[in-house]
Amino acid sequence: MKMDYHYFFLAASVIMASVSQILLKKGAMQEHTSFFKQYVNPWVIGGYVLLFGCVFLTNCALRTLDYLNAPMVESFGFVLVPVLSALFFREKLTLRKSVGIGCIIAGMIIFYI
């Protein structure tokens, strides 16, 4: 059975959305001198550009894929964001977060089966 390349579009969209959330978080953690600079800085602009790219990739992916498969792939973003936060911001992966990540992964596996 041949794998449909549109799944790669959907996976790339999820990865880009997770990275964009990390960029937006980085922008939010910085002190800004004005309200305008708070929203017009490289981190925020980069995050929103990636989100726009995610919309484009998701639309390309869902043109041929069943909508039933999309939630499973999209839920992987809930795993990526805490992991990327731990890597880039040294946030602790507490037991509560780890259990939540495990539940999400278990749900993805059960959904796929």
C-alpha cells in the first residue's frame, strides 16, 4: 500500500504550528516598551507567518485525506509544544504533564487502531 504524501503536509502543518507557538511564547516572555512593539517584533511576526503557512498546508492536506484522520495527526501538537518548551525554555516536564502527554499518545494509538 502506497502512503499518501498529503499526510506529510498535515504532519508538517502540526510541526509548524508547534514551532509557531514556541515563537509566540518567546515573544510574550520579553519586556516591551510599548503596546505596538509588543505585537510587532520578529518573534510574533515569525509565529504568525508560520501559522499562516499551517493554514495553507492543512488545506492542501485535507483536499484528499479523510477528515477522520486529521484529528489524530493534529493532536500530536499537544505533545510537541510541551516537549519543545522543555527543550528551548528549560521548562520542567512535571509528572502531571508527562501523564497528560502519555494519555494523548495512548489516545492517538487507540484512535489509529
